[in-house]
Amino acid sequence: MCRPIVVGGTTMKTIALFLTLMLTWAHAWAQEVDDGNDLLNRPADRTYDLILESGYLKVGVYENFPPYSYEVDGEPRGVDIELGKRIAWEMGVEFRVHWITPDENLGDDLRNNVWKGHYLAKQRLADVMLRVPYDKKYAYMQDSTGEYINEQVVLFGPYQQETWQIAFDPEKLDSVETVAVFQYHPIGVEIDTLPDFYLSSGLGGRLRDQVRHYRNVREAFEAMRAGEVSAVMGMRSEIDHELARPENAAFRLAGNGFPGIGKQVWDVGMAIKHTHRQLGYALEAIVDRLVKQGEMDALFADLNLRYSVPQYYREFLDAKALARAEGEL
């Protein structure tokens, strides 16, 4: 039997194993560089100055989420994509999309994409994440020990106010004055969303049997075209996006509110890691100008979406400034 060759107390087998590991690591590192995800993407390193030096900004957006962020023939599209491009242009850098696969909750999404990274991809982080609810209560939420749950991130820069909306088929319904009508008419919702929970439990559960579940709002509209449901409920921009399609031209917007839904409207903003405040100030200044000058409204209008100024601005803008921000001047 051959004995292992020993060099300085180390077997050749051990050296070979070490070299194999080094080559594997080098290959993985090279792939990161080829994908544009070099070592500078560690959150502690991607400061404002280094972002400018690198020449690009990685903007985190949710994947497969029209009209906010999605792909058409491999190209990123959507209102959040356009906003990300505009922010990068204002900074004088290239826009790079960072697709986010939603996890169990927002806290997981922030951890995996803003400040820590997923355990399988620690370096895959965005410089800034869009479509984050701008909610002070959530931002300062504490756990049972009094520690702030979201202390690793900063929620800032509200750029849109979102709300819920129903679209209906006028061939099936004359109008939708109240959700009580859905005791007798089926309505489509995206599964496991607030509209799903709201309608399934509304009026003491009397609507539950009329709620139909779909993977997304688009599939719910397909069901409405097929006559399976009389209406669809979702976020206003999602509804607007579908109504802008020629095949959905016959459908109408409902004007009703949603009593007891909890949160009828909410502001949408951005998130960065808490150590990147300088970047946050720069991004906030850009978004603030876009909102106040009516350019955010124009960005939404270009995509056939209605725009509402966030409540954050409504608290201090006068009537004329608010009208300008919403494209009325």
C-alpha cells in the first residue's frame, strides 16, 4: 500500500484539496464579478461616494409585479423601474435592477435585500429598495424586549399614495355602491392579500362564498372577461393597469369605499441600510423635487396610471402646490 507523500508535515492529498477549494472560490468570485455583483456590493462598502465611483445604482424592486416592476421580453418595465432610472440619471450613474422575490413578510424582504442579504447570497443586495410602505408605526415597531425590529433600515422618501380599488363588469352589475352587493355576485382577488381577507370576513362572513381566488390581478381580470366573476378588487394602480388594456375596455371603476378594511390608503416610499444616510439624503432630495414639480404625476400618467401625492406632502403643501404635484397646473 502506498503511503501519502508528506511535504512539511502536510500530505499532498491535503494540498490538492486546498487547491480545489481555492479554485472553486475563485470561480464563484469571478461569476460575481461577471454578473456585476463584485465585492463592492457588501452593504458596508456601498456608500454614496462608492456608488458614484462605481458608476451605477442598484435599485431593488419586486419581480413579476405589474404595473410597478416586471419584465417584457427580458426588459424591465413598470413605474418603479422608470422611477429608478430617473433617480439614477439624476445622480449621474447607470441604473441596474435588483429583482426581489417576496418572502414571508416585509421584514424578511428588507433583511434579504437591504441590510444583511439572504444566507445563500450575502452579497446580493440593493443600494435602495422601492415600494416600501412609509409607515412610522412600522418603522419604530419594537419587540417584546423593547428593541427596534427595523433598526437596521431607514424608511424614507414617500413618493406615492396607494389605495384599494374595485373594477366591475357593467353587464353584470349596474354599480357598486357598497361591498354588500358581493353577497350575490362573485368577485375575484389575489390570494392571500388584504382584499382576500377583507372580503372573506366582511359582513360577518356573508361574502365568503362569493370570493374567487387567483394568483394575481391579471388572472382575476381574465376570469372577469370569461364571466366567472362580476368584479375584481386590488390596488388602484394594478386595476388602472388592467383597465388600460384594450381587452378590458368594457369594465368600469367602482367609486365605493371599504369600511372596516383597516388601512384604506397608505404612502409608498424607499428603504436603505441605516448606515447609508448620505445616500438617503441624496435620494430623498431627488424624489422630493419630482413630487413637488409634478414630474412624478407625469411619470405615472405616461403609464396610464393615476397618481396621488403621499399624505406626507399633504400635511404641509398648500392647495396650489398640491395641485401642481398632481398635474393640475
